[in-house]
Amino acid sequence: MKKSILMLAIASVFAFTSCKENAADKVNEENVAAAADRDADAGKFPVMTFAETEFDFGEIAQGTNVEHVFKFENTGEAPLVIVDAKSSCGCTVPEYTKDPVAPGETGEMLVKFNGSGKNQVSKTVTITANTQAGKETIKIKAFVQPKDGAAGAPVQTQ
């Protein structure tokens, strides 16, 4: 038993002393430079700057299809990538630039509204992108006039 413990102790000492290579000597300088560049760029984000964040269609007839183009610029330091855009309801459909928008370049977000609802209507489009906040919002609104004979619509009499 004593011999086996002694042999185990000798083997352990031998194993620990034979692996004395300096890990710092194995570091590749190119990898260090690439990591430094990556870390420096990690703090750079795109910034989605809209010319306008809200648009009012004014008064529209119920069921009238309308659309508006929101223009934006990437005023940040990294390419802007829009991952998704969703509206607050199915009556509003956003279409957006799928390609990355380089810093200083512009893009467009088309928002289509089918004129559903009645009276004052307000819809929000939430944009998921690689900005620092991760989410941006734009809004549309309209006063939807109900069709004649619809509930809440004024009835014409002669």
C-alpha cells in the first residue's frame, strides 16, 4: 500500500513538472491583433435616424388602402441590419430594406394601412434591428370615416 501511494506521488510530481511550457510563448500575435480590432468594434452600433417617426394620413374613408414611406439614415458607425418589422395589428403591413445599410447610407420602410376601424385610429410598427436599443418604433394614424349605413356612421336623410 505504501509503495502504491509512493508511486502515485512520484507519477503526479513527474506529470506536473513535465508540463512547464510557457503558455504566453504560444500566443499568436495575429490573433491578438484581430481580437483587439474585434473588441474595439464591439462598441460601435448603427443608429437608425428617421426623417419622421409619425405620419398622419388625415381623414380617410373606411376600407381605403393608403401607404407611406418612412425614410431613415444609418448615422451610426456600423452597418444597420433590420431583422424584423411588425405592426400592432394585421391591418398594417410594413415592408423594409433587407440588405444591410452602411453608415451614412439611407433606407426605406413602406407602411401600408387598409383603412379598417373607425374614428381615430393609431398603429405602431416595431422594428427589430442591430441598434444599441434593439427596437425602434414608428407610428401612423388616421381618422377613418365609417361607410354609410355602418354602425356609428351618420345616416343621410332627405
